[in-house]
Amino acid sequence: MEDQGEVETTITSKYTWIIKNFSKLKCDKLYSETFFTGKHPWRIRIHPEGNKVNCLSIYLSVGDNANFPAGWSKTANIKMSLINQLYSDDTITHVAVHTYKHNSTGVVAAYGFPSFVSLPEFRDPSEGFLVKDTCIIVAEVSVENSGHEDTNVDHLPKEMYSPTSTCDELINFKGLCQIEKDHVNLLEEACLKHPSIIESHRKRKRSQKFTEWSITTLGKVLHFLKTKKVKDMNDDACKELQDLWEELEMVKFDDLSWLKPHVESALSMKNYAERLTKVKRLKGSVVALEVKRRNLKELMILAETDLERARKELAIAEKGFVKRELDDELGCGIS
């Protein structure tokens, strides 16, 4: 049979990055989680204060330079959108075609749009880009696939959201994947106590894409439980934890029985602050009514004492008293 050569097809991925509490970010640049187009990893990078310009700067970078050999290159069709949450027709979108490759130092440089939108326009909630201190960035990346790449190794969500992004770089975790720095210590401690976390991935030889998703999700759950307080567990927080737990159950770690009670306990704290306020208010009402009742009892005792005294005085006054009509004649004894 004749060699048919490599069959090239275009593969596309879409990643939605939701950044909450944007005004609280205190960093020069912020990275999303790694997402994949086939086996090609990418990350969105933004500069909240602009990259040497008074604009929100948005870039697309290669997820892990260390995994690519010298001379590696890949051409990508990039479509970056800043979602307008109030007026969908005003969503800002920039497109480009760029070839990523190693530079002289062996690093693959990011590519993007330094002047995506002016900071004054972006920060004005009435413009629709930063609403309730939350912005949404969507990246669509298309690359040519040679046909030898497995683009569907594991079943993953089509869009993976990132509510807890960090300003730190991703780092290698036990040679399995890249994870956020904030999650490392928690994951290390968990793996030390529960070795099956790592063993379940190594024995099943799961793909890097699947492993990164599963380990990252576990890190998010641990970080959530470590950093949240009872007062934080409102509807949004409970939904976030519930969604993370459902994702974690999809991964099917060998054993999560050690973690489940903590998740269930946290979820049971839903609206605890509101319930606590209600309990305190009702308790205050009960105390006030008890004081009122006590005061009324004291008044009742005084009233009964006064009543008894008045009865005695009446009895003395009535002794030997003959009731007469005031218009009766007094009489003079003549008749």
C-alpha cells in the first residue's frame, strides 16, 4: 500500500476564564489554568494594570515550555474575547495568527494584545466588562493536527472555569503536571497521608491533560476548605464547592472517603451567617419578652398587695356603716 502521508486536520478548543474579585488583584501579571488544544497546552496571561500601557493587556502563552524540544514551533489561530456582560453586542474580540517557537534562550514567548481595552473603560461597571468585580475572558485556539495526536484521550469538560486563579506561576508537581503554587503544600500533605492519590493516576497511565485537570481540581477543593470560613459559606460559595466536588467525583480517585465528610460539613454551613443572625435576633426577642414578663409579674404582685390593702381598708370603713340616700331627711325627733 502506498504511504498516504500525514492527514492534517484543524482542531479547536475554547476556554472560558472567569476572574472574580478583580479589584483585589495585587500583581503585575495573572495566569489562567492550563487548557489544551489536542495535546498542545496553553495559558491566558493578563496584566491587570496594563503592560507598560494604560490598557488591559491579554496574551496567550504556551502552557509548559519545558516539555518542548529545541526547535519546536506551532502556528495557532487565536481569537481572544473580553465578554460584555451587559451588552453582548459590545463584546471586544481580537484575532491573530502566530507561530510560537523557541527563542535563543529556549523559551517560547507569549503573544497577544497589549492594548485590549483601555483601563478606564474596562473598570467602569456601566461599560459591562467588569460587573460585580468579575470579568470573563474567552480564548479560542485552533492548530493543525497531524493525525498522530490523540485529541480525545480522556473525557473532560468542554469549558473549565477558573474561579480561584493566582498571580503565581504554575510549577511541576511530582512530574505529573503543572499546578498552582498555592495548592502545592496542601497536595503534598494530602498525598503523604493518602498515597492512593498519586498511585491511582500512575497505575492507570492517564494522560497529562486528564492528570492536570484532576490534580488541579483536588487542589482547588483543598484550597477552598483551607481558606474559607464559616461566614463565607453563602449560596455562591456553596455552589462553587458543590461544582468542584462533582468534578472531583468524575475523576474517580481510588479513595476520597477521607475528604467527603469535610466537604459535606462545609456544604451544611450554607447561609450559616444568615441563620446565625436570625437565631440571635429571635433569641434577643425571647430575652426581651422574658424581661417584660418578669416586669409584669412584679407589677402583678404589687397590684395584688395594693388590692389586699384596699380590701382591708374597705372592710374597716364599712364596719357600722349604714347606707343612706343623700336626699333623705335628717329628722328632728318631733314627730
